[in-house]
Amino acid sequence: MRLISVFAKALFVAIWISFLLIAPVQAQNANNNGANQSFLNQNADAALIAVLESPRQTITSFLALKSNLEDATSRYIQTRSKAEFDRMLMILNELESLVDTSEVPEGKIDQISARTVWALLDIFGRIEAPNPDDAPDTEGLADIGSSSYTIPGTPLRLQRVEEGVNYGEYLFSPQTVVVAPRFLTGIEGLPLRTNTPFTSWSKDVTNLTGPWIPSSFVAILPEALTVEILGSPAWKSVAALIVLLVIAYFIVMNKRQLLGLEKAGKMTLLIVRFLHALLLVGLLWFFHNLLHSQVIVAGALSDAVRLVMTLLIYGTLSWLLWISVVVLFEALAAHYSKEEKSVDRNMMRLISHILGTIGAIWLMAYGLQRLGIPTLSLLAGLGVGGIAAALAIRPTLENLIGGFVLFLDKPIRVGDFCTFGSFQGVVERIGVRSTQVRALDRTLITIPNSQFADMELVNWAMCDQMMIQTTIGVRYETDSDQLRFILAEIRRTMYAHPRIDNETVRVRFDEFGDSSLNIQIRCYAKTREWNDFFAIREDVMFRVKQAVEGSGSSFAFPSQTLYMSRDEGLDTDKSTQAIKTVEQWRRQSELPFPAFSAATRKQIDDKLDYPPKGSPDFASDGIEVSEVEETLSLSPEPVENIDEEDVPGKKTTS
């Protein structure tokens, strides 16, 4: 609601200002529209197009345009007609085309050419205008063999342009922008001959206003507000200050609104920022045109307003461009990836930030270029010193490239549990400069991308099963058939267990230890979730213990026993029974060495109850998934495209 309120207030203010400025002149313009249209129809050829192929044609065009500008200005002052105002601006633009501004910085061409034209109008309104017939034409230029012509009685020179879009035209030379104001200073005491109410084009033009501002408004202003300040009447300086204060107020209010939306979703916040930037650009454009096309600031005030407004406009456009790129990529990421922390979203965000930053820098540089600051040339010059710059920012570039390697090669992804160096944890973010990993103790580890990409990474999330591997030792008193019984029972348990991949079971009498007969157990649990894995492993260990105890043997321990008295020894009954069982297997050709027969394995496959009967998770089908999950990755499915040959233990025989 607060956001809607701000937008409504800003829109209301803009409409209100426009209404106040336009309404007073609507009736007056309506009365003059008929007369203005009739005048334009009768004088459609009055706005001459300058012909500049020789000094004579240039002088003729200048004098004709000067006369038309005086007529249009006089009629505009009398009628305040928008048509006359537009006509006046059109003639002024044509006059500005007569000045060669090739040596003027791009950002100052408009101001410098306009001031030069006012100076030329003042000069040729105070001294006798040159006679076009005295100036050489195209044929005369061939006779004198010169590419320039100095207007008699003045230091002003017409010079042929030798390159560029104005090639072959005779324009007031580039030095005119400096010479004309100086020459005018020496003849300012002479009266101005004109049919306008002006006494000086250079000074009185600053009092002009656009058709939106009625002359009655200017007439009722107190004398203190008509005093010239910074090359313009004081009231124009006040108007410019009010505009800047309104813009500052709008920016501050927008900032407060954004602070109030920090808890909103990321996309919502980006869209709100985009709308704020778009609205700010519209307001800046409106106020910029208001000051230059209606208030018509001039002199040093015009330079200051142009500087501030250009910085604000291009700064806001840069911000708008950056947000637009980020919003676009966020939308694409949301479309192709549902997980907030997925690798696709992080990759999209990284690319969007890089492209948005490059675009914003270029746009801001273009804005500074329009102010006369050669930023584009400086950016181009960076290519010359690119090697030195690359060396200076080498660590940053290495981290940036490392980030792209992590995204493209994908040794790890956001949400994966991995081990690197002496650390392990879950990858939370892969940024432009660094990768952040949440360790098991909940601390956040930040590693530069260049180092992280070069580390030996163990990505636990890439496994499709989890290995159970251990070595147990039984006492040396254990009989060989007892040992075979233990091995067979453990293998039977592994094959029968519904959560063990029986293709990967390996239970072998491994070695004679210092104080035990060692049995190595290796199998893979059918899970990719930590808590489930430890539950399966625990169940397997219990069943291994039962197999050892069921054989009549027991686990050995690394110690030396000194018999001071006669001990009970092994369990005679169980030992005898185990030996008889093995002897029966031997007689029936069912001795499970080196492996169980296929028929036996098929018969016992998945026959054990798991979880065991009596546990809370016991189900009739014998399989129940734990409710508590601790996944290795955010990805819900096992990683695809892993060959079975790459999985340790696959396709092995027991």
C-alpha cells in the first residue's frame, strides 16, 4: 500500500505541475491557432534551408535566417504561440549549422553553438551587415585560389570544411566561437538594429520562456527575482533549485520504500526497484525538458543544470539497465530452475551481474562523454594498457575465471556436500570472487575461486550409493569351519538385506592379525541420505555381531592374555553345531565357498526384515524410509550418466 501511495503521489504531482503550466496558455493558444496556421501556410518557404557552397551563399543564408528569426521571435513575444516558438527553434537550429563546431567537445556543442549564434546576431545587428555580392561565389573562389574568406570589417572568417559530414561547405571557422564574443565586447556600445524588443540577443534571450509559462507570470514577479544570477534571471535559478529538491525528495522517499520491502522476495524487490528507476527516468526527462524548453535556463546556470541533470539521467539509466538485465536473467533462471540455490540460478546471476555492470559503465561513460569528458576515449585507451591492467588485477581475474570453471566443469554444485583439503561441508554459494561452504560445525568457509578450482574436491553428492566398509577380528581359537560359518552368515545377511546392493557385497577372510583373524567387510547401501546410511550401517553391524556370536566365537582385542587359571574356553555345544552344519553343507554340495550358488542367493534375496521387527519403523513389506533426511545434495535424484564400471565394487563376485 505504501508503494502504491508513493506512485500515486508522484503521478499526481507531475500532472498537477503540468496542468499549472499548460492551463494558463491553452485559451491564448486556441485564439491564435487559426492566425498562426494561416501564417505558416502563407510562409511555408520562409524557413530557409542554408546553402553553403560558397562564402556568398553562406552570407546570404545567414542574413535570410537572421531576418526570419527576428520575425518569428517578434510574433512569438506577441502571441506566445507554440507554433511560432517551434518555428523560432527551427530557424535557430539552422543558424547553428553555420558554425563549425568540429573542435568543440561533443557535450558542449549545443551550448557553444547557441552562444556563438547570439553573438553573431548581436554583431551584425550593430555593424553594417556584409553585402553578399562582395563575397566570392563558386567561380570567384577558383580565381582567388583560397579556401577561406574574412568578412570585411570583422575578424570573422568563413572557411571551407575539408572533411566530415560538412565536407565542401563554407562555415564560420572553429575560431569563431572564441573570436565572436571578444569582438562583440568591443562594439557593445553600438545600438542593436532589430525589429524585436531586444537590446541584446545575448542578454535579453535569457528572459525568454516557453509557451507553457505565460508572460503574465513573468510580469508579476518581484524585481528581486528578475536580477540576473549565473547568466539567467534569479527566478529561473529558484525554479531549477526547486526541481532538484523535488527530485531529491523523490529519491529519498523511494529509498525508504525499498528499505520497507527488504523482507519481500528477491524478484519482488527487483521489480519494485525497476519500476522506481523507470519512474525516476520519466520524471528526470520531464524536468530536464521543462528547464531547457520552457523555463529556458541560460548562461552558467544552463551549464550547471545540464551537468546535474545529465549525471542524474544517465546514472538512473545505468541503474535501470543493470536492474533490467538482472530481472531478465532472474526470470530465465526461475523458469529453468525451481531450486533457489541451484547452479543454474547462480550461473545466471553471475552472468547478469557481469553484463549489467559492463552495460551500466558504458552508458555512464556515454553520459560523461556528452558533458565533454572523453570517457569513451579513456575506455578505448584501456585496451592499449590492457596488459598492465590485467597484471594489476590478476588475482581478481583468476577468481573470476575460477568461478566460470566451477560453473562449466561442475565438479561441485550449490547444495552439494564435499570434502576439500582438511575441510568438509555444504556448498552454499559460488560467487564472482569466492565460494562459500557451510562446514559441519556451522561455520562459513570462504575460499577464493582460483584456489577452490585447483583443490582436490571430493563430491559426496556424486555417489549413487554409500559404502559400508570395516574390518573385524575374531579370536585365534576360532576353528576354520567356525570361521567359514561366520563368513557365510555375514554374506547371507548382506545378500538378504533389502537396503544392501548384493552385487557389491564382499566379505572375505582377509589376514592374520597380531591378535586376531581379520575379516574384511565391504558393501554398498542403497541410499544417498546421511541418516538413512548410518541407520543401515548400524543394522549391518548388529547382524555381523550376531553372526559372530552365533558361531560360538567372539571378537578379539589387541592384548596379551596370561592364563593364571583354567578358563571356560569356547562354547563346546555351539562349536560342535557349527562344525556339523558346515559338514552337512559339504555332504550336500552346498558349501558356499567361494560363493553362494545362484539358486541360494535367489532364494534368500531380500528375505531379512528391515527395519527389524519390533522397531517403530517396521512395515509389513519390510522397508520403511526414515523421516529424518540429511541429503548429500539438493538434487532429488541420483546423478545420471555414471557408468557402472566407474562405481567401486560393481559387478564383483563374492
